[in-house]
Amino acid sequence: MTRFNRFSAAALLGLSLFAAPMAMASSDEIDAATRDKVTAELVAQGYDVRKMEMEDGMIEVYAVKDGKTYELYLDAALKVVKSCEGGECEGDND
């Protein structure tokens, strides 16, 4: 491999390593208004929301209710489509 090709390959690798996390971060963020709305709705249902993140295009919420831990998956309309308690899941995406 020539010096120019090695430099080009290294530059492309560096650029791709820099750009990939930037692209992922922007699509995986939940805006503050959505986060607040989801939290308020789940608190009203008796959940204590611990963590919220995007996964596979859905909002994944980790919460506690009545001493049990839950993973809740919400769709774009902010409706719970899958609920997991202690590894047991119910919902559309079993």
C-alpha cells in the first residue's frame, strides 16, 4: 500500500469513527418535553421512573411499582406496547 493510500484509509477510518457516534447520539435522544410527558403519565399510574432511553425506535423506561422493577416500551404515540416484569414480557413485541 502506498503512503497516500495508507493516509487516505486512516483518514476515512478516523472520520467514520468520529461521525458514527454523532449520528447515533442525535437519533437516540429523547427531548425534554417528551421525557417530562412520559414521566408524568407513568407517575400518575404509580410508577417511579428510574431511567429512560431510546432503543430500536421505541422509548424504553426502567421503573419501579409496588416494589417490582419494570421495563416499559413506548411507541411513537407514547403508548406502552410492551411491559416486562422480572424478565416476563407482555405486549405486541413478545
